[in-house]
Amino acid sequence: MIQEASRRYLAVFLPFLPSERIKREKPPDAPFALVEKQRGSMRLAAVDMAARALGLAPGLALADARSLLPGLLVFDADSRADAALLDWLADACDRYTPMIATDPPQGLLLDITGCVHPFGSGERGLADDLARRLARLGLTACLSLADTPDAAAALARHGGDDVHALPVAALRTDPDIHVALTRAGLKAIGDVARLPSAPLAARFGKALPVLLARLLGAIDVRITPRRRLAEIETEVRFGEPVAHTEIVLDTIAGLVGDAAVTLSERGVGGRRFSVALFRSDGHVARLSVETGQPVRDPAVLDRLFRERIDTLADPLDPGFGYDMIRLAVHVVEPLAPEQLRLDGGKTADRELAALIDRLGTRLGRNRVRRFASVDTHIPEQSALEFPAVETRKTGAWPRPEPGEPPLRPLHLFDPPHRIEVIAEVPDGPPRRFKWRRAMYEVARHEGPERIAAEWWTRRDNAGLTRDYYRVEDVRGRRYWLFRHGLYGTEKAHPVWYLHGLFA
């Protein structure tokens, strides 16, 4: 029996993240705190290291803090800005592993299983490299390694290297349970671990033994990464940061070639590609291209990435240079070798797909769209619009009878415009109608074309029938009108609508 190798997790705890965010923006010249309103009074939400050394701590009332330190500077707490910085740091940690999760409000969790080979001294070398980069960003960080994410996070937050020696506060549960455990003489995790699970569950709840098992490594719940793992990844790490655009483009071309080889070996093509440019200061720039058909031609992909860079509203800023570039293929589909047809049909399809890819890359994914037929007889729902690079199964378009005018207008109003209609009889065709404050005399009409409501799709199993008329006014303009509801059976006074205009 083959046993799965244990996983390894690296936890990062940033105890002064809120205050160090302020320092990164505009360093204050005195001890300061971030405050927020709690239960009607202003309290400290976070303090910087200098204020902490002077005895201030989160939770203290602002008035009490100022009585202790009259010169205390105060800023508003901003949890959204803190979360944004944490996400930015998680992006920067993509260089180590794609399995990253944020541990709000001040932590990160990295699953580094199998990801330590670029660092000569193993996982400790990886942790040291991350610590150095965080220090260069002006962030104080506590890092810890363990076999489960809970254990790693607890060690990073409370310090030490033995989970059993941690205080019971390391259990992520209600603070009242912490107090109850302490009053029972159970001050450390090791004290709780020595007790049987059943009495613990009976006294402190069923969740406590589970949390304890996660902390002690008996249960590994894994982490949920922020990004979906790519199908194929290939990367280049530079000994020295590079800032020249041509070197970056050549590197991307090389990565595309490597990915194309892997795609060919698997017999698949990629449809969604992205390039991550890791700057030496932690910033990560991401470029992505998407194709309508699976491709693995390096020339095509290289051209798409170059066009994507050319169309950036904010050009790439290499800063002090990129020290790592990664190419990821997120979506792959089967792609068999293709034999060209003599009539050139496949060639025309490929050229159309290539045009869509280039337009989508230049204009944006959602700017190039296509229509598809939907199997419904409700006119405004019979066509669907979606990005042209997406592949969906769609129905066939209805074909008009040869020599007959089109049954549907070229322009459809959604929603239809309500109009006032004069007819000879209540359930007869329109003779005159008023639309947009103008009267229109009907010279000819066709209809009605009766369209029933799709009652089987409605919760009330109801709906009004529509009687459609194709009408032409005295000036030759053609309209598509309908009466909403059958006179006398469905509605006493059906309402009329103008739904479309023919060419």
C-alpha cells in the first residue's frame, strides 16, 4: 500500500500589517494607532511597534491611550486596505507555490509541498527567502513550517516550534472556551491533548476535538487556493532582474515554445494562457490571452502576447526588473493533427478564429461577441449574445421561406415599447397606433401570429398569449406589433406593444 507523502505548509503572520501599511504610504514621525468605533466609543484597532513598546494595545479606548501617551498620532482603521495589501502579498507569493490562501486579517498560508527545489537549502531556504523579501517591503513577519495549515498558522501567530506548548488561545474557537479551559487548569495545548475526546466534546462542544486534531496534525483539511491551478506551467528564474522589454518578450516566446511541446505531447491545445511577470519588489503583472479554438502554435501565441502588450493602457513598468516569468495554460482541449481539405473550408474557419482571437486580444474579451440561436419561441429570448471566444452548443437559425419577406424584424426592442392602438374590433388588427407622440396610419397588415406563453417555465404556470401583426404604414415603414393577452379570455383590455422595426 502506497501512503501519501505528508504535506508541508508555510504560514506567515504579519502582526503589524495595518500600521506598516500606513508606514509604506506615509511614515509618521511619532508613535501612532489606528482607531475604529466599537460599541459607541473609539478604540484602538491596531498600533505600531513604537506604540506597542510604550504599553498600548488594540482594544484600548482612545481616551485612555491618549492619557497614557498624549502625543499619540491617530489614523482611521481601513480593513479593506489591509485586505488589499494581504491579497497583493499573496500574489507576490505565487513565485513560491500556486497553492496560496489568505488567512485574514493578517496571515498567509502556503502549501509548499514539492516546491522547494529552486531553493538550495530546502523549505527553510524558501522561508528565509520569503522573510527577506517581506523585510525589504518594510513588513514584520513571523513564519512557521508544519504538517497542517492549522499548526503552521498557530506556530506563526503564537511563536515556538512545539504545538503542545502553545496556549489554548491557539485553538480557533470561542474566547469563552479559552477562558473555560484555563479555569479548568488546561493552559496549554498539550494539557488538552492528554484528555479523551469524548469528555472534551461533552464539556466544550463537538468542534473542540476536531480543532485539536487539526492543530496536532491528526487531520489535514488542506487549504483552498486563491486561484484555480493551471493545467500546464512553465517558468524562468533570472539570476539578476531583467528590465529590457525585448528580453522579456524573448523569454515569453521561449516559455510559449516549451508549453507548446507539452501540449503536443498530450495531444491537446490551450485556449486560455496567462503570463505572470514577477518584479523584484514584489509586484506581479499579469497578461492573459484567450483563443476561440484550442491552439499550440508558438508563433500564434507569441503574436497574441505581443499584441496584448501593445494594447496595454498602462505599459509594463519593469521597475528594478523582473526576476521571474511564468507562463500558465489554464484551459486545454483535445487538438488532433489536422489534414487540410481541398476546398479550403477548414482554412477559412481557422482564419476566422484567428481574427476573433486577435480582435479579442486587442479590444477586450467581451468586446467581440457573437449571436446564437436559442430553442424558444419567445422572440426576445430566441437569440443569445456571448463573447466570441467562448464555445457553446447552440441551435440552428430558422431559415426564411424562399421569396418570402423575413418573419422577424431586423431591430427588436427589449423591452417592447408600449403603444396606443385603435382597431375596428377589440380582437382585430390595428388600424392606427401612437408611438413616441406620433400617429401612424396602418395601410397593410399580416397576422395575427399567435405565440403562447411558456407556462411550463413559469412558477405560476401562467402567462399571456401574444398576437403579433406585421404592419406597414402609409409611408411604407414596417413595424411588428403585438397585443398582449387574448381579449375577453385572458384580459378584459389587452395592452399593445411595438416590438420591432423591419428594414
